[in-house]
Amino acid sequence: MVRADLSPQKRAAVDACEAQYTQQFPKGPGITGGDVYSATEWSALDARLVALGLQPQQHLTGEQIDARNDEAAALVASGADRMTIVWQLNDETHAQCIAELKGTTVTTASVSSLVEPVGPTPSPTPAP
């Protein structure tokens, strides 16, 4: 990933998450690219996950949006942040890493695979 335009916090999150991915999936697919989202960028993260088909569209009220904005702003104002990285892997799947930060120090990094949401299960065809 190109890191020149990343903030020190985002750069720290990417480094920690890539190290965690390598440790957790040493023979897994390679990372071909990704996007990094701060807690305050939750709306852009949601839009990206919806665009990838990994999350259903949410219809939030103004109050819900304000609450999420306030929560993210309070986290950042406290000197912390929660970075979410959404990776495209070379096998055409996606993974994400959530990194918790205090300043520019990553305190935890958690990697998980992203899969398309499972829709309603079709009803079985009755036996004749």
C-alpha cells in the first residue's frame, strides 16, 4: 500500500494490521490494496461495505447519525481512534482489520475475513 499520504495514526494502523494479517494468515492470499477509515469516517466505511456487497444498506435517522458522529468525535477528542482497514485480497475476497489506537500507538489489531451477507434461506421444496 502507498503510505506517503497517510496520517501517522493511519500509517501505524496499517503497519500493525499488516503484521497481524501475516501472523494470522501466513499462507493466506496476498493483500493487493485497501482503504483506511478513522472512527470519524464511519459513513464512508459503511458506504464502502455496502458497495462491496458486504453489508446491507442502513437507513439511519438524523438522531442516529448525530449519535454516531458524537461517539466518533468523543473517541478522537480523547486521543484515541479506531481505524478500520478494508483490504482487497489477490483471490478477489476481502478482509478487514480493526486497530485501536491511543495517539499513534496501536493497542490492538484484529483481522477478520469479510464475506457477502447471507440473505434469507429459500424454503425447501416439499417432498412429493
